[in-house]
Amino acid sequence: MAPVVLALRRSEHLFRTQLVLTGQHGELVDEVLSLFHLEPEFDLELMQHSQTLSQFTARSLTALTDLFNRERPDLILVEGDTTTVFAASLAAFYQAIKVGHVEAGLRTLDKANPFPEEINRRLTGVLADLHFAPTQEARQNLLREFIPDSQIFVTGNPVIDALLMTRENARGVALEQFPFLNSGLRTVLVTAHRRENHGEPLARICGAVALLTEQFEDVQVIWPVHPNPQVFEAVHRLLADKPRIHLVDPIGYCAFVGVMDISTIILTDSGGVQEEAPALGRPVLVMRETTERPEGVSSGTVKLIGTAGADILKQASLLLTDDEAYARMANAVCPYGDGKAAERIAAAMRDYWGLPIDAASPALL
């Protein structure tokens, strides 16, 4: 969202933009705020150790309702599919405040996969008044749900804006933080944290990663391990003593962009990485049964491989041994935007309210 906030704040004569944090992942958020020179107006400090989804939903709904009641915004912007996105949208709806949904229209059509993100974004789609879809396929999903076409704007995803704004310095930041990335070995980046992959699927992923480094002596793995105990404890128990597997704490945004850029291939169950890595020309193997980003699969930048250990090992090995297979994925066109999504979102909001539109604003996709 940083590029969107920056774009709106460049139009201070038209918009008064306030940035709200829920207070999760404090250190990582602080790093992003510093990177993009942003200062939040509000931090709700809602993070509590081991809180359930129900507890967080209730607490965030109450806190955001109180905030919206005090500030009375004309519109709130939410991004993606987190529980915060749904709670903020519902709180705004209860007070007749308009909702703009950035990254709208992503669907797997399986309400349990990913959990709870698929339901969060579907419910937000029902509550939203403006839908900023990253792709034409996302727009079609919204039209099938009877969202009026006049409320849908195909903008690209501002995650690509943020990536391109950061890339120039990111490699240096990553190498300074993780000197082993400069060892001459090929690097495989792994991220896995989705709730549907907890338990046996995560164990299979760990087993495949261990076998990969055994079979390829010139390969090292960097795995930023999610702090969720169900992830952290399992990954460290299964991989902590394995050579050339580096289990590290969660990585700040700029360094993570650098790690992606340095990596040869990426194994992930993340949604955002499916968009970011293709923009860097890095093949992505998605360790999930479904994806809400089928454009990457269609374009050839992403391959959906599930969580079976044999499949993970086979597909990763193919990319590490077959130059043609690697090139097909690495050179495919990223379908998620051109780095101008935030400008399009700001222009669409000006158009919505009948405000002047800059002639230089990029056209919708």
C-alpha cells in the first residue's frame, strides 16, 4: 500500500490521507515505513500473543469502529485478503463509509484454500464500493459476482510499484545482511506459512528441501521462518542441523526483495511472492493446491506444484538442471502490472468524486 499512500499524499489539495496500522509484525512494519518515508497517524496495537482469528477479528472490528466513528472518513482503502481487510470493511459498512478494495477480484473458488484469505476477500468484495483489480481476469471474477462494471478499475497491483521502487538498492541490503548469499552457490528461497500447509504438508515440504540440498551440492537454501509456533517449531526440528540450509528470522521488505533477486528459484506458498518474483524474472514453484493468481500460471512465470515431496523435488530439480525449462519461466512476461498501479488508483478515486484528473495519469489496463 505504500505507493498508494504516497500517490494520494502527492494530491494533498484533493485528499487528506491518514495511515492506520493494526500493530501486527511491528519491526517489519517499521522497516517498511522507514523505507518509504511514511509516518502513520494511528497504531491500534492489536497484536496479542497466540490470539485466535475470532479474537483478533472481534478486537479489530471494535477498534476500527471506534476510530472511524471519531475520524469520519469519506472512504477507507484496504488491500488484499487479511482478516484486517475484512474487519475494516465491515466496520466501515456499519457506519455507511465507502470502501475501496486494492487487489480486488482474486479467487480460488475454494473457501478453505487459502484459509481464511479466500473468504476474507470474497466478503470484502461484497462490502466494497470501489474495486481496484490487478488484472482483467480479476475483473471478470468480479463481474461474475454481479459487481457493476462502473465500480471496477483494472490498475495492476501496487506491489509491483513497491518492488520497482526498491529493487535498485535491495541486493546490497540483502548481501550485507546475509553474506553467505555471495558464496558462489546457487540460492533457493523458500517461504511456507499458510495455515492449510501446517502439519503434514509442511513436513513434506521440509523433507523435499532437505533432499534438494543433498542432491545438489552447489545449492544453498535460505528460509525466512514464520514465527507462528506451528511453523517455527516444525521447520527448526526438521531442518536446523542440515548443511547449506539457512533458517533465518523474517526478513524486512527491502532485504527480501534483494534475496528474491539473488535467488535462482523460489519455492513458496505466499500470494504476494507469486507476483513479485516474476517481475524480477525468477521462476516460482507454488507449494499449494490452488492459487488465486492464475495469471502467473497462464503466463508461464509460475507453476502450481502442490505439497507432495516428490513433486517439489522433481520440479525444483528440473529448473536446476534444464536451462530451457528455466529460461521459459524466467523470461515470461509478468502479468501483474507496470509499476503505475498507484497512479491509476489515485486517478480512479479522483474520477469517482468528479475531481480534476492529471492528463499525465496512465490509462487503466
